[in-house]
Amino acid sequence: GLIVAPSTVAAQYMPQIWRGAAVLSLVWFLQRWKSNVFSRISATRLIDGLDRERFLALDKLSSVGLFVLGGMALAEACGVAVQSILTVGGIGGIATAIAARDILGNMLTGMSMQFSKPFSVGDTIKAGSIEGQVIEMGLTSTTMLNPDKFPVIVPNSFFSSQVIVNKSRATWRAMVVKIPVRLGDFEKIPQITEDIKTMLKSNPKIFVERDTPHCFVSQLVPSFWEITVSCNIKPM
């Protein structure tokens, strides 16, 4: 009969296969365990609002970190020198890094916004020439609805160089109104201004804790007196 010798190739790579399988199993177990823990905490009422959004961002970030570490461990288990790859990549991957800098910039800004929270989903904001309601915050981009109700996808890196005005978090909103009064009704102006101020002070929608409403004659033009009314309105 014939004696078949065991494959030296299979015997050579068998330890690496077992180590790779062990790494994959460990990564799968940790991911499942993390998902279960985060799901249980998220289902409770212990966190809400901004804390819940930060919690979900931490969940995504931990998943990315786990898969990156798992990939590096798998490469080491298969006999690939990760340190050598990183060294060669650092020297020869400059072009790739330059091409990917926008993506990395968007991701870094996205992660920063998830924790600093200059705005949240549902807020109405203005950043540069872009204004609208935030409907989704992703890792690389943010989706908004502009005043015409059209969706606008904005790269996250855009917000890092802009002054962000969050209208939804304002305690009040200033209002200034100009009212013309006929020249012949000059004697009625004191009573008109007092009535307007009394009405504004008694209105529950007017914010009077920090600054009281103002009503005064601002200027005289050839055909009428101009009364300026200013007050702070509570957010709707």
C-alpha cells in the first residue's frame, strides 16, 4: 500500500489558522457582549436627551475601536508584522493620507460634535450661509432641512470653521417693530406707548426677567412719527 505523508503546508499554517479563529471568536464575543450591555442600558430610563445621544456615539466609537484592534490582532496571529506595515504605510502612504484627509477630518469633527454637542437632532441652527433644522447627525456628515424643507447634507468638517448659532437653545428671541404715527396724533403718543408697554408686560409670551419691553419715539420723518417697540419673546 501507499503511505500518504501529511501536508507540510497544512501543518505549517494550522497554528496560524487556530490563532486567527481564536481572535475572531474573541472579537465576536466582545462585540455581542458590548451590544447587549449597551442595549440594556439604552432601554432603561436612566439616560435621556443629550446623554442618550452621547451614549449612542460612544457605542459606535467603541465598535470601531474593537474592530480595529481585532484586525490588528488577527494580522499578528496570522504572522503579519503590523508594526512593519505601519512603518511602510507611514512612508509610502502619504498620497493616500492626503486623499483621505477630508474623510478623516469629517470623522474627527463628527466624533467631537457627538461629545461637545453644539447642537442636537431637532435643533434649528445657522452656520455660515447654511440654516435649517438638524434631522440626522452621522459620523461624517450632518443632514438638515433648509427653510424650503429641502434636505441638505453638510460635511462635518464644515462646522469646525464656522460660528454656530443654535436658535433652539436660546432663552429668548429679540423682536423690534417700527410703528408709524401720523403727525397730527402727536398728543396721543404718550398714551400709545404706555398702552403698548403695559400690554407687552402682561403677555405671558414676553420674556421680562432680564429686560423689560421698550416703546419710544425713535425718529421724526416729514410725514409721520416713528415709534420703535422692542422686547424679548420666549421660544415657542
